[in-house]
Amino acid sequence: MSTPHVLPDAARNCDAQKPDCIGDAQKVLFYTALVLIAIGISGHITSLESFLEQQKENQTSAQENFEKPKLMPHQVAGSLFVVLLAIVGCIALPYIKPWSVRFGIPAICTVVATFLFTTGSCSYKPSGPRPEGSPLTTVCRVFVASASKTFCHLPPNDIQEPYTRSLRCLDKAAIEVQTQNQEQIEQSRWKLCTREDVEDTKMVIRMIPMWMTFIMCGVVISIGNTYFLDQANDMNRKLGKLMVPLPIFKFFYDLVKEKFHKQYVKVTEKLMIQGRYVPPIGIFVAMLFSILCCITAASVETRRLDMIRRYLLLHKPNDSNEKIKIPMSMFWLLPQFLLLGAVEGMSTFSIDQFFTNQAPALMRRYLKLFRHGVIGVGTVGSVLSVYVVGKFSERGGRTNWFQDTLNKSRLDNYYWTLTVLSSINLFLYILVALQYTYRDPPDEDADLNIKE
């Protein structure tokens, strides 16, 4: 609904492609759509995987005394249809010109998918009782309980169950205050916490500096879905006489993303690196690749801008509705896409493993969301970095690095800026990682026994 073709009142007497024809109503709808997409993606990430695992566990437990059912033909056909639909959609959508149709097709598919999802509600198997409480609530309780006992003396460090030496002020949360209302205090979870609650809270706080250094990886990863693709769209996309679609980069990106961390695991096994140190070393490698990715992207963009000036194409894309392609193959961008795939593959695996090894037990069911949170904050940080770098670049009356077209912009300078920021972030990560006390990976057999 935000496209000029759908709302004719905003584009009745002018060309629908001109910015002046975009009315306030369309802008409101467009930014509202962005918010709705963000909410939808967050709900999809936090719910879909756990829902499918839950249904699989329920189905397995219900059929454990029966013969394992075989896949039905309609199930195989449905799975193939879903895969083919996604592939065809990725290839076909970029060639559709009207934005109203390009947005409308996914909208229709989403309506159909929602209908199919709701029709299967009768076959969903309910799960057992969900665990109560939240790790955030536990952390807040420890802070409230320790703050309410500010003037109390710290408890002695028990030899059998000693507190950790750091953040000793939080140990006051476990002090039992002798008052006339002792029974009421013991019953109040916000005034008295267990030793385990205090130690879990300390683990969470100690992880925050490490967590902050992961955000820069998300900043670098986010440019792969924005500027990299925009650059490729303006370059020569022909391979011989064949017009290559942009999703080819997605294929190579995912290929490196899936394979790279598996090779890393094999290397660490051969080098006999202890399990506790595998994630931090992997994060270091991911940050190193992010620096190399930014350097490569800056070098390629410098060459692209030189080609634009050489062939006098700086203002050409604005002369007509059809953009003139730069005489430079888009496959010059392939190395930075491969490096970016290595960054996401390594960071995804290593951050997940880091949280799995170091996060307290009360956060086990949220571990898969931590990495999404890091990458999401990095994406927001990418938007903020563009704004800040743009404002900084125009100081002293200079031209802003981000203009209305890609050819007029100076993305090479922005990539060099990300290189510097990533290098500083890597240095800070090394300092924090060397000071961090790592725990051994949790015993999977013990966790399985607990679940059983």
C-alpha cells in the first residue's frame, strides 16, 4: 500500500517514480511496514524453531512404542514445493519492476501460509507445563535484595560452597536478616535469594563486556544485505551472454557460512584445543575475517568509483528510469561476500557455543536467542553508524559520504571506517577475553539425564 501505484492520489498529476510524488500517507505506511516486518521476524525467530522441536518431541514420545512412520508422498511433495517456491521466488522477484507487485506477491504468499498454519492447529500436540520464572527476573531480584541490605555485613566465604571473589556486593542478597517478620522475609523472593541465584547473576554480569564486543560482527554482517547488493545491482551482471541473478551471491554466501565453521571444528580437534577455548578463538577468527572483508570491500569500491569517473557515469543513473550498468563485472564483489559468509558462519557457531558454555543454567532455554540478539543489535548499530559517520563526514562544509545515489556516495571511506572500528573492537576483545574466566563446556550426558 505504500507504493505510488496503489495510492493514485499521491501520484495523480506526476510521474510515480519521482520522490516528489511520495505523499505523507505513503511514508507513514512504509515505515509502519518496516516496524511490522521487524516484529514478525522477531516472533518467527523466537517461536518457530522451539515450536517445531516441541512438536517433534511430542510426536516422538507418542510414537516410541510404535513403528516409525514412513514419509507419505504428500509430505515429500509439500517439502519439495516449499523449497522450489523459495528458490523461484528469490530468482524471479528481482526481475519484477513494479514495487506494488514485488511487495504484493510475498504478501499473498504470507496470507496463504498463515491460513495453512491455522488449519493445522487441530493436529498440534500440546506440550507439558512450561517452567516458571525468567532469568531477567532472577537478576533483578538479586539486585533488589542486595540493595535492600546495603548496610549489612558481607557473609563469610564458606569453604565448602565459597562465593566467587568478584562482585562481592551482590552476596548480600543471600543474607538472612533476623527481624520480627523473618517468616515474611523468607517467603519474599525479592528480599532473600539463594546462593545459586547470586552466582548466576554474577555470571550474567561478567558476560556483558564479552557480549558487547560481539556487536561489531553484527554491524559488518548487516552491510551484506544492503550496500553489497546495491553495488552489485549497478554493475555488469553478465557472464558471457548469460544474465546472472543477484541471488547467486546468496548461494556462495550460504555455502561458505555452512562449511567454514565445520572446518574450524575439525582444525581445533586436530590441534587438541580445550573445549572451553574453542568459542573465544572462533570469535577472534570471525573478527579477523570481518576486518579483511571491510578492507576488500573498500578496495573494490575504490575501483568501482574509478570506473564511474573514467566512463563519465556519475550522473547517468538519474538521466532515465533505466539505470546504466557500470562496465565492471559484479563478480569483483564475490571475495567480500565469501569473507562475509565466513564471518557469519564463524560468529554464529562461536557465539552460540560461548553462551552455551558460559551462560548459567537458568538461561539454557534462551541460549539460541542470544546470537540473534547480538546480530540484531549490530544491525541497529549499522544504521546508527551510517548516521554518525555521515554527520561526521560533512563537518567543515565537506560533502556527506552518503548521497541520494550510490555512485555519488563514498562507500569506500565508510568501509575503511568500519575497518578501523573493527580493528579497535578486536583489540578490546583480546583484552576482555584474556581477563575472562572460562568454564568447561556443560556435560551433555548430565543434561540429558536431567531432562529424562
